[in-house]
Amino acid sequence: MDSCRGAQTAVIVGAGVAGLTAAIALARRGWQVEIAEVGPPEAASGWGLCLTGPSLRALDELGLADACLAEGYGMSTVTHVDVNGEPAGEAQLPRLLGARRPAMVGIARPALHRILYAEAERRGVVVRHGVTVAAVDQERGLVRVRLSDGAVRRVALLVGADGIRSTTRGLLGLETSLGFHRQMVWRALVPRPRWATGIHQFAGKADTAGLVPLSGSQAYVFLTENGVEQSVLPDAELAPRLQQLLAAFPGRVEEIRSLVSASESVVRRPVLTALLEGAWNRGDGVVIGDAAHAPAPQMASGAALAIEDGLVLARELERHESVGAGLQAFVSRRAQRCRTLVETSVAIVGLEREQRHHEAYPLADSCHLLMAEPA
């Protein structure tokens, strides 16, 4: 894909939520888009995620919200349970798509990937697997992108959507550090208990646990392990260790704990955050999603920021005569919103570590209300 000056051509690095959403939004506006994805086509695996109201609002603009609702599990409440297993309150999240549709949806990652991937292909986006970006040069209004297989693209726009450990970020000369918060988060796919019709969060004396429905038959258990260093455990030890950690919780967690033993998908990852200070762009290259702003999972809003990024990026590029001006407007419009979400998520991490759950709940609720404002 070689472009002449002014042509609407783009290379996006990464076929995750941010990359695919940006590709769809750009292609809808006439851009010719190619995605370089280092992983294989079936790379989207794992447990699932929560698409909060801002996610659904952005996906609805792309015509994809109802497909996600059909594939996932719609819900509107977050139930908090205290250390004794007793209810400690219920949060009703804003229904941004109207009273007849839920506030959020839990969805399996592969299902969301299929929806986004199919729409991107329908819009003419080319996804190349097994390649990533190797070098970037700015050439008089174009970006020269050399891919890892030696292919060269000269395009009007480069978008790095390659995650918290983004290669594109470094190639553009943008630097940030990753924050580790002495938490490891566990997740396991399990059958959905009949009582789980919304998100449940369980406060523990040391850790925090929860359950998120993904469909009528499936959910994922999560546990945030506090006060630990980064480490890797053998796969065979994951399910038994997660069961051991869940044993400290009373009440309904005992039922959840019994389901973990049969789970074929248990993962354990460090809680990492990142936030680019200043510009997210250099010349006609920009980073979005976790490459620019990766929150802790406590706000369940990383996907929301990534999806909004893709949509707002396309809007701003359409509004401005040059790519550079569009990118500056995009960053200006997104920076404070994303900073607030990341900083709130980090504050909640700290409150969890100190077992101050009664302070974490209203902080999360107020941030969800802020995120309900237009992007």
C-alpha cells in the first residue's frame, strides 16, 4: 500500500479492541486501512471483559452494540458483598443506550474479536498476521513504515494500537514507564450460577474477588491478590492456587470456588498501568488504547477507552484538513478523560490494598458517572 500525498491510507499496528475499532471507524470514512498483527488469526483467547456504557455507546455508533449484546450477557448492576459475605450495597450503572437496553454487557473476548474482525473485513480492512512494525520514518507528509517481514508502506497515518508494551510507542519516540501495583489478578472461565445476573464483587480480608457473567451459560471469576511481587506459576498450579485463595471468602464464593476446579482457562497476570505524559503523537503517527493509557482493571473500563479512542480519532481526522492537526485535536480531546480514568483506577488499587472498600465503591461509582458524559 503506497500512497500519494493526501491519500487516506493508514497502517494500524495491533488487531485488538483499539486497533480493530479504529480501523472500522476510519474505513467507514473512506480510509484505506491495513492492520499489522503479530499474532495468528485465532490469537484472541482468554476469559472475557465488560463493555460498560461508554463502550456500548461508541459501538452503537458503529452499528455493533446489538451484536455484542446478543453474544454477551446484558446487565446493569454491581453488587458489593462485605468480608462477612453480607450485601454491602448495589450500584446501578447508567443506561446510555436507553431504558430498554442494559447498562453494560459481559462478553467473551473471542466473541468480541469475531464481531470486530468481521466488521473490519466487511469494510475492506486488510489484516496481515505474523507481522509487526520494525521501523518508522516521517517523510514530508507521509509515514514510512517498515514491517518485520521487510515490506515497506508509505501512508498518511500510522496508529499504534499494540498494547501496554507497545513497540510503536518507542519507534515514535514516545516514552512512559509501566506501573506495577503489587497486585496479581486471576481469572477463570466457569459456568454461570443462576443467581449471577450482574457483576458481584466480594471484599476479602486480604484479597478481592468477583464474578462477571459472559453469557447465559458462562461467566468468569476474578481474584485480585494483594501485596505480592510479579511471578510466574506453572499452569498446573493455577487452578489449585486460585481455589486456595478463594477459600478465605465466605458465602457464595464457596460455590464459585467449586467451579474453578473444572475450569480449563485460568490465568494470572500482574496489574500494570501506563499513562503517556504530554503528546501521544509524533508527526503523523499516534498511539491509542493501552499503548497511551492503560488503567488497572478495577474500573472495567480499559475497553471503553480503547473503543472511544478509535471512534474519536476518526472523527477528528475527518474534521481537520491535515492529519497532524487531526491528531493534535484527538489527543487534546482525549487526554484528560483518559488520565482521570487511569488515576481513579490506581486510587482504587490503593484502597483495595488497605481494605478500605467502603471508600473504593463510591469512587468507582462517581467515575462511572463521569465516563457517562459524552466522549
